[in-house]
Amino acid sequence: MQTFMQNAPLSGRGERTGLPVITLDSIMALLVWAGLSLLLAVRSGAVRNCHPSCHCEVESFGLFDSFSLTRVDCRGMGPSISMPIPIPLDTAHLDLSSNDMGLLSDAMLAGPGYTTLISLDLSSNRITKVGGQRNLK
């Protein structure tokens, strides 16, 4: 307590006020801690909306990893999956291969997250019909 009081600011009458001294080092430490906490919160929340049967991975790039896109792997889930599968909003790459879909309609690839897709893998699905088209065998 003696050290604490020695560093306490003086009142107008020369008495110790009992208030802690705020130094530049303590302000910098607080800012670094807040920044790291915010960064961890953003990174951990990036894949919050990943479907339980899929694997989602965030790819960061740019100066200080300022941009990120999500790669979602939903291959091999089987023909009983209900589409559209909910995916993160920043999904860039979606792998729906080996699911034996058969019929592929527009509604199956619609919804939040599907508008940011750069690549979509539908291989090995035995797709027989797309939208209004028939017999793709």
C-alpha cells in the first residue's frame, strides 16, 4: 500500500488523493489487450453459422489479414440432406460433392451465404435434373 500511495496524485493542498496514477504504459497495455480481445472475438465468431455436418475454415489475407473468406466442406453428407444448407455469409468456396443429389433446383442453392460464392463443387452427385431440364445422363 505504501508504494501505491507514493505514486498517488497530490490534491491542490499537497495531500495524497488515493487515486491511482494512470501512466502511458498502462494505457498502451489496455489498448493492446482490447485490440487482441476484439480480434479474437471476430475470428472466433467467423464460423459461427457452420452446418454441424460440414467443416468450415476461414482464410484470411490482405494487409494484417484484414479480409477473410470461408471455405465450407459439406461433401459426403448423403442424399438425405435438406437443401439449402445454411452456410456462413462470407462463404467463397462450397464443396457439396458426393451427396447423390439427383435433382438440383434453384432453391437448393439460394439463401444467405450463396451470393458470395466464387467456386461450387457439385461433382459425384449423380445429378439427373437441373431446374426445369430433364435427363442429364
